[in-house]
Amino acid sequence: MANKAKQDAVLQALEKTLGVVTSACKHAEVSRSQFYEWMKDPAFRERVEEIHEQTLDFVESRLHKLIQEGSVPSTIFYLKTRGRSRGYVESQEITMREPDTKPSWFAIENEKENE
């Protein structure tokens, strides 16, 4: 099978496996090292990145659907990852610096209720 055909097979497998490289390579009978060698080619890399973006869009749409269906864990996950600016976090990192000193770092952990 020609190199281009193998690359196409890997790209199709990436779509089917939601971007999991190991599974896609196994399905297309291509080594992971060959896949990463192809990633040096800007055109191939661009196609892989497009597949990753499509996969992310698909997964986000599934998450939104679960939220609309009332899934509490999905809602919490969304708020923890996308609602950080509004305070939906379990811990906060605060860096303080006084003049002529090195930065200090510490985390404030939120206490979970009813534990």
C-alpha cells in the first residue's frame, strides 16, 4: 500500500477512534513511530489537527446534550472547567509578591460540605 494510502487509512481511523493515536495506528496497521514521523509533514499534521478539532466539537456537543438532559456530574464538570472565572473551582492558586522578594505560592482548598 502506498504511503499516501496508509496516511489516509490512519486519518480515517483517527476519525473513528475519536483521535486516539494508538487505536488508529493499530486499525490502519501502521506503527506509532511512523505516525509521528508523518506528523513532521505540515500537510499531514494539519489534517490530524482538524480531526482533533472535530473530535473536540463532537465531545463538547455530547457534554452539552447531557447538561440539557439534567446530568448533574456533567454540569459540575462544565462549571469546573469553563466557569473558573466565576469561582467554580475546588482550589485556587494565589501568587503573592512583595517588592524585592521571590514569589510565594499556596493553594486554598474549599471545604466540601457534609463530609
